[in-house]
Amino acid sequence: MDLREISDRLETADVVTRYTRAIDTGEWDLLDAVFTPDATIDYTESGGIAGEYAAVKPWLAEVLPAFFLRRLHMLGQVESVVDGDTASVTAYFHNPMAMADGAGGEKVVELGGVYHHEMVRTAEGWRSRRLHEQITWKRGL
């Protein structure tokens, strides 16, 4: 493994971390440093939408805070398979979230699965041009 491959693997893993931090903190503009402007995102397995980044970003900003009071991703294995200026990045996740229980309190719901990113090297660094969120399990929903 040469230095460029090591660097590419670290940089693509950082894109995944940046994505989860943006989602968890509600820093929606941070997603601009995750996705290409023409990226496609598919959240249908978790009950969300699929579409172009320009439509999904405002949807996230509206829907996630309305349903989930707090969000916290934990990432596990991250595999980056780099081929020149493209990379397939797979990251395991566990995502507990607090939401209203309908009786004045809160409950925790959890999603577990795998993020599948197709990334491309850009002038600004690595960016995701496609995200598919694969849900493996759910609890509390």
C-alpha cells in the first residue's frame, strides 16, 4: 500500500464521519462538503425519500428534527475500495435517536445498517455522488 492509497482511505472515511456529524448535529450545510451537487441519495429502506441531493438536503433539515429530538451515529467497520479517482465506501452504522413517545416523554429508537457510498475525487477533495442507506435492523419503531 502506498501513501496515496493510505491517504485516499483516510479521506474517504472522513467523508463518512463528516456525514454522520452533519446529520447528528443538524449542521445541514456541512453536507455540502459530503456530497457532489448532482449526488443521489436513497433513504427508502428507513422510510425516507430517494432523490437528488438538492431535494434531499432540505427534506433532512425539515423531517429529522421534527421526528428525532437527538441523533447519535456510531460507525463500525469502514471499507474503502479506491480505483483511481473513484471509490466504493461501505460503513456499518448504529444510530440511536430520541423521539417523543406521545405521552409527554421520550423513547429511544434505533436503526442499524450499512451506508454504501460511491465517491469521486473532486477539486475540493473526496465527495459522495451516491448514498444508499441499507437498513439491517430496527428497534423501537
